Amino acid sequence: MPRNRQQIPKAEREAALVESAWELFATRGYKGTSLAEVGKAAGVAANAVRWYFPTKDDLFAAALDHLFTREREHIEADPALEGDPRRQLVTFLVDLEAHRRLHREAYDRMGESPALADAYSRMQEWLEGRLLAAVASRLPEGADVAPVADLAHVLFEGLLVSTRELDRPTEELVDLLMEALIAVAAAH
């Protein structure tokens, strides 16, 4: 006999909502997905969705955070990528290319949604950490990494949210970015 909803732990119900939300956001986008549809897909009453996630942005942030966390954990667990922050960075960006439209929708809403800004910030920190780790051995002694991090932040935003078709492979763009950042650090 299946368990009724009250027998299912809150964390499990919340995880089901996030997973259902991710599937709907990934196929229909932010604007094309309603909280009622997410509730229905997860087997939760539409009004109950708001108990877990007060706003659609909160649910969207949780779904994006789920994507970022799952991808990051996958990369960090891959022995072929261990100790190679450049390859980790490239793999992450390539794997997320299919979801660029969602990045764009999240980016457009960040000013209105602290939850989305937080989720996006955590992802950006990880990306910047991988990039700084990748270029660390090539930076001059005592180089100021603040301009490197600032430039990396702006360039990653562009890679993640641009709707323009890339004319180069992501790996090549990351290598160009690394070279530019090393030159910036050397100039300061």
C-alpha cells in the first residue's frame, strides 16, 4: 500500500517538488511553468507547493541550485577530472550549455529575487574558484587576483546567459579567458 503524503518526510516531499520543477523548467522554461503544474507533477496540492516554496522564484532557485549541485558533485567525483580545475570548469560549462535559456531567465530575475541571486552566486563562486585554481600556477608572484576574479565573473555571466550561438568550442573560450586573465594579473 503506498504511503499517504503525511507519512512521507518533509525533505522527501520537498525533493520531489524540486525534481518535478526542474523537469518542467527545463522543458517549458520559467515563464511556461506554473506552481500548480509543479504540484500536480509531484503529486502535491497546488496550494501546498507554496508551503514549501513561497514564491515561484524560490522554487526556481531551488531547482537551479539542484542542477548546479548535482553537476558540481558529478564533476568533483569524476576521477578523470580530479586535480584538473581547468577540465572541471570546461566540463561544467559544456554540460550546462543546454540550459542557457534557464540561466538567462534566472539572470533576468536576480534583481527581484534574493533566492535566485543566492543560488547563482554560489555557482559563480565555484566557477571562479575553478578558474583561479587553473591559473594560479601561471600568475606572477604576488599578483592581485581581485581584477582576475572580477573579470572572470563578468565573462562567466556572458558565457552562461548569452543567447548568441558560440562560434568557438567552450574549451577554446575558457583557454582564451585564462590567457586574458593571466595577462591582466601580470599587468597589475
